[in-house]
Amino acid sequence: MEIKEKIQKIKARKLTAEQNIKQFLDKIKKDNKRLNIFLHLNSNALDEAKKVDKKIKEGKAGKLAGLAIAIKSNINVKGLIANCASKTLSNYISTYDATVIEKIKAEDGIIIGMVNMDEFACGSSGETSAFGPIQNPSAFGRIPGGSSSGSAAAVAADFCDLALGSDTGGSIRNPASHCGVVGMKPSYGAVSRYGLIDLSMSLDQIGPFSKDVEGAKLLFDVIKGHDEKDSTTYENIEPNSNKIFTIGLSPDFEKLCDKSIYSLVEKKAKELSRKNGWKIKTVDFEHIDLAVQTYYPICYVEFFSATRKFDGRKYGSRIENVCGPEVLRRILGGSEISKEEYHGLYYRRALKAKEIIKKEFEKAFSQVDVILCPTVPRLPQEIGSKVTVEEMYGYDALTIPANLAEIPAMSVPAGKIQDIPVGIQIIAPQFSEEIMFQVASAIEKLK
């Protein structure tokens, strides 16, 4: 059932909020052990649904009335455990709501529980969680992608209506592609990060997952906007949208991924052009191949800084004593790069490269309205497969550039290869989420 239809059904009282939540809880109870998606459920979810039903009856319900929303375990929800899928914070109960959670609750969305993820958002596969790997409901036995693995998998498994994740270098779009759902990363500053346990403060963004584009837009519209608690946020300024779009395709993205995946994207672009009368133009990126090398020094240093509070005194255990190998790798890497003898040399160089990539996108968007490319360069491997660190870090080569450029991007299902979901990525200029959603809806209609 599409989100729009579900909301209409709930508001028309043909389906109560309580019934909606109960059917999800029953399904989670039945299938979660096999999929390892939810770490903690909200024990008050049914009582909250009853209160929403009362508001619906009185005609006072909000935009998300009665919808079940799953939350990545690095976003604070008061009274629920936000452990970042790590033993470091295994029993940490949030004492406050993140701004995005406050906004969801104000619109009568019901937080159904906290979902699994790569530990501290370090990973691209869903395998680094201290509580075991997450299964891909759309390709069982294969990785769901990461780090917002549980959020994408929860939507794909019909465990919730919508979900929230965080995206630092592709952590929403990557699992959305592998699980066959819609996942969206907003422009940097479009959504408050207050209450997010961050991986990399200058790159992180919170964003929505949904089965359809309309659901993702609905949740984004609820959580976006300026927040006094986050000085990086803006009120969104939506540019006027064109009726005739120019789509950008780039050989520089093509050379980073499998031919079969890029061919599927090209095919979709041509279908869009033919059906809507849109134009297609080739755009070039001179330094896009530096994105991965630019991203990791920034991520390592900022993650190292962010984890210094996990020293075992105030929050749980000392992180270095209990974390997994990927988390430790990033802590040690950040520590090394941050050493006084380097005077911030590598971090500063990475920030300079970040600005170069940002300017390249600005130049590209003077010629096209959006850029289309694959979300992930290859199909998901089987869980437990041996993959080198270099291969895993290259996994986000197509998604990292949007984070570095601080622009919005989203993954929409493009079809299947070998019966495995493949996503098409839409990248748009900063604060052009409205244009991005229009293109996403057009892709959705091609099915």
C-alpha cells in the first residue's frame, strides 16, 4: 500500500493507528530473528497509537498520523536505547529527543523502535554491528548495504511505513539501492543534526526511507528546516522548477562501476527523455576520482574527535576497549592524521579537495538540472564474503561526492539484475530537493 493511500485510510478511520502499529509489531515478532533488523522496540507504541486515534476522531491529527517509523540507532529518542550498534553504548538510554524526532512526534508519527546498523555508522555493508549482521530482505543472504542497513531493511521487510537513517558518504542511498527502496540524503544544512550521534560532523545528514517517493518527500517535509540547536541549518529555499529538465550523464561515473549497472541507468535516462521530452547532456568531472581519498581523511579526523567523549567515564565503556575492527581502524587513523607533527596537513588538504569537488558540481549544474548515475558500483556480495578494506571503501565512490559537495541526492529503484535490486541515484544542486523529487517521481512512473 502506498503511503498516501495508507494515510487516507487511517484518517478515514478505515484502518486505525492501533491496528497499523499492531500489524507491524506482529510481523517484527515473527520475522525479526531471521533478519536481525530491530534492536529495540518502543513498548509504548500501541498506547501512543491509541492517543493518535483519539486525535484522528477529533480531527486534530498531524501529517504522519498513525504511521510507524523506524529509527537508526544513532538518533536519540527519549526513553529508547541509542547504542549505535556498539557495545560501547549497549545500555545507553536517550534522555532527550533529537530535533527530527520532536518534529515527527508533533505530526503524530509513531516511533516503533530502533534498528540495527554498522557500528557507529562505520561501514557500507551492514556487517560491522556488534549485534550481528543485518539480512537483506530483498536479496536474502546478501548484504543490505550500510551503514543505515536496518532502516532500509525495515522498510523493505514491511516492518514499518517509513524510516530515518543518517548519510555521511552514502549510508542512506547505498542500502536503499541494495534493498530496493527509496532513500534520500538532503542538502547539508537542510535537516537538523541535533540529537544525532555523529560520525563526521561536516558530512552527516539525517534523511528518510520509504517504499515510494511520496513517502520519502512526506517525511523530509516534516523534518526539514532551521533549528536553533544546530547552527548549520537553513530554512530551505526551493528554486523554481523547470517543466523541461536537462539530465546530466557522466563518463567519469560510468568508469567507476559495473557495465551492466550503468547500462540500466542509461536506459532509464533515455526512457525519461523520451517520455517527458527532457534533454540529456554529458557532463565531465576532472577530479571525481579523488572523492574517496578526500572523504576518508576528513571522516577519520572528525570521527576520532567525536569519539573522545566515549572514555568510559560518562557514557558506557571506553570505545577502544570494546569496539569492532572498523571502528578501531578509523579511530587510529584519525589519531595518526591529527598528530601535532603533521599540523593538520592531511585534513587541510582534504578540505581543499572537498572545495574543488564542490566547485565541479556547481559548474556541472550550470549546464544540467540533475545528474543521474548508479547508486552503488556493483551488486551486493554475500554476507561473510572476504572483501578488502580498499574494495569496501570504494563501495561508496558514487555516493561520497554528493556529501563532499553538500548537495542533495537520493536513490530510487531502477530495476533488478540477477533478481537483485539496483538503485539509480539522482543528484541535484544545493537545496533543490523539490526538483530532485520531481525527477524521482518521473522515474517511479516508468515501472
